[in-house]
Amino acid sequence: MDLNAARNQLAAALARVAGGNRAALRLVYQDTSAKLFGVCLRILRDRAEAEDVLQDVYLTVWRRAATFDPSRASPITWLVAIARNRSIDRLRAGGAGRRTAPIEEAAEVADENPGAADLMESADQHRRLQDCLGQLEERQSSAIRAAFLDGTTYEELAQRGGIPLGTMKSMIRRSLMKLRTCLES
């Protein structure tokens, strides 16, 4: 199955989930759980915590599937954002004593079978993303990578950079808009 077909299949499944279709939720879970569990585990570094958060992620998907807009983001991007945000929320609730692991450690969590997320990732997309990240200033690119690949919170980034939290949030938002424009061109 090619990238667009896999994306469309996942988007269609999310639309059916919005209508209360449990079989569609099962399909979304089967196709994305390994990837999302890896995101949760990378951020939380605790298997039990990651499992709890993953369950919360799919409860959120069940309740909020109707808010998914395929014109704004790909299905996997929407799902990863939910997993990332829920994991960071759990981290904050549990204290700031934990540190995140590098993204490379998440590869050991996923199963060997390719899922929808694996099918959606292509060499061309990766190259385009790297090219677009390269067009950003180094500080912006580093902040985007740390926030969205390493799970670093905006507050931690602001502290590292020695800038106010609002400034960091604005910088990341502007950088994401530039990145989106580049990726859409």
C-alpha cells in the first residue's frame, strides 16, 4: 500500500471512529499503537506509565475523533501530537525528576511488522523534512527537533536558551509555520 492510500485509510478509519464505530478504533489501534507506544515510552521512560498513557491516548481518540481535520494534518501527525501531549502532561504530573531518552531508543519498542505509521514514512518525505528543517535558523531547527522528536517541553527549552517561555513558544510557532509552508510547496 502506498503512502497516500495508507494515509487515506487511516483518515477514513478516524472518520468512522467519530461515528462511534468500534471496529474502526480497533483498526486505528492495530495500525498505530506500536508507533504511539514508542513515543510515550521515549518521553516517560517507564513502560507501565507509557502503557497507561497509551490507553488514555486511545480514549481521547475515541472521544475527539470528530475534531480530526485531514486538511490540517496527516492522521499519524494528529495521533502523535496527542500521544506526545498526554505523555508530557503525565511527566509534569509526576514531577520533573525524569529525563527523556533519545529517540533512537524508541526503535527497540516497536514490533517488527510494518504498521500504518511505517508505511506512511517514506524516504522522500524524510528528505523534504530535513531540507525544510535545514532552511530554518539553527536555533529554530534545534528547538523544533528537541520539542517534537525528543519530547522536551517548551519550558525546558526556554530555560536552556535563557529566554522567556512566551518567547520560546512564539519562536516555535513561527518556525512551525515556516516549516509547514516549506513542506506544502
